[in-house]
Amino acid sequence: MKQAIYEGYGLHPDELLTLGAYQAFQYRDILYTIIHLNQVEEDELNELYQMSQFLMSQGDRYISTFMPNLEGNMITESDDLKFMICRSIAAPRNEQFVIGSELAEFHQRGRMFPYEVEHSKRLGQWKSLWEKRLDQMEEFWYGRLRALPNQEIEKKFLESFPYYLGLAENAIQYLVDTEIDDLPRAVDSATICHHRFGQTTWGSQYIYKLPVDWVFDHPSRDLAEYIREQYLSSYELNPHQLHYFLSEYERINPLSSFSWRLLYARLLFPVHYFEVVEGYYSVQSEEQKQGYYKQLEAVLDHSSHYERFLKQFYQSVGISTSRYHIPEVGWLSSGV
């Protein structure tokens, strides 16, 4: 990798660091993050590049920008490697970095992005994407059911899927009802979001905002995925931390009832279950399979906890469903 970086960029990294899902290296006060590319369309990269340039022009100093190689290209190919490098200021993360308000400001800037977005756009596509994922999983489930597998994890998958199918269908219906019954406000405009926003998406040791993590979507996407990650880390949710995160966000971007309902629809959709199952069947290593097996066991063992979390969510964040005219999911409201 070091040789490929030198040949492509003329840089000599002393050592490669691990930063979350990426490798990186530092030279003086610049952090260089290496992004391995598989199937990212060039048109999408062009959109992400435009977004990064725009956010930098709006004063976000943590943005990582695409670095051209010695030939002036964004993508570098060397043997079987296909990668790009993003560079940013090596800004250490400290207690002054408040993720709720920082995310609100990020969304505020992203909402002003002036160009048409096509390849990175997810706004208005949740229903079709969720239905497609659900149909694929259901078809796969039927196939495994007919195969009569004897492995324990497959038995757990076969037994649990109908429940999570129902939960996913509830999420889709909740989303559809929201789009029919409620009206989006100015705060509901599309903005630059993340595929999956979490506590360390912007780094843990350094702060960096990588364009390859971005999509153009409704801001509730990031809020929901951050809350989901916080909950799944221990299958509990610290009310104080949740209130602090949301109050810091709403201090800059107050949420509408439409936002709250989209956020809740996203929490209802059990993406964490789908990802564990998909992960198990997509890896070859027995060690990795065992890791996914343990994750699935944890998800299933805490299914009643997750129901309780969903049932109490609006109350836990201090939202009056009657005041906001927000419907609750019947079977959750009736008791867990």
C-alpha cells in the first residue's frame, strides 16, 4: 500500500494508522485517509466532490477533500488496488466538540447545496429501498426454508424472520401514513447526510468528515441512525445523553412533527437484524460467521427490549404524541 501511495501521489507515509473503517497517515498537520473503492460510480464521486467543495466554502473546516494523484485523477489504480485519498486538517477531537450541534450545523450548511443531486439522492426513496430489501430477504428465507438446514443460526433465522418481516412492514406503513397525513416544513428540506451516522463517523481521535460517507436525504436519517447505534451498543439508552444530543441539535434545527415521524419510521425498520443476517451469509471465514452468529443471538435475546424502546421512544424524548398529532403503533402501544 505504501508503495502504491508513493507511486500515485509522491508521498512517503511513515506508518499507516487505523481510523475506524479506514487506513490513514499523517504528515505534519494534514491527515490523509485512504478510501478503497469497489463499486462507486464516477458520477456519484463527482457529486460528492461538489458537496465537499461547497461545505468547505461554507466554513466547515473538518471536511476531507478529494486529493488528485500525480496524473490529476481522483481515483488511483495500482495492480489489484483501486483507491483514493482524502485529506483534511489533523484536528484532534476533544470535549468542546458537541456532536448534536455540530450535526445540526452540518445539515444547515448541506441544505443550501445549490446543485441538482441524482446519484447520491435517497430522499423519497426509503419506501422502495425498504421494500426491495424486504422482498430479497423474504425470497432468500423461503429458499432456506425449503432447504431444511440443520445449522443453529439458520434455524434462528428461519424462526425469527416472520417477526422482523412484520416489524419492517409496520415501518413501511408508518412511513406511508406520514407522507400522506403530515406536511413537511422548511426544516424537512433535503440535506447532506450519511449512509449510517454514528458516534465515530466523524472520527474518535481526529475529526474528519469523509465525502464517501455521504448521501443526500432527509436529516432525520442521521438522527435515527445515531440513536439506533447508541441503543444497540448496550441495548439500553441513557435518557440524559439522548436528551442532550437532541436538545443540542434542536437548538439549531428544531424538528417538525414530520421529522419526528420519519425518524421513528426509520427506527421501526429493523436494519440491524437484516445486516446481521446478510453479513452471515456473505462471508466465508468461519471466524466471521461466528461473529455474526453472536450478534444475531444478541439481537434476538433483546427483541423484547427493542419493543420497549420503540414503545417508550416518544415519551423518552419528551414528545407529546397528542400535541403533535403523531400516531403510535397499535400493537406496541397496547403493551409489551
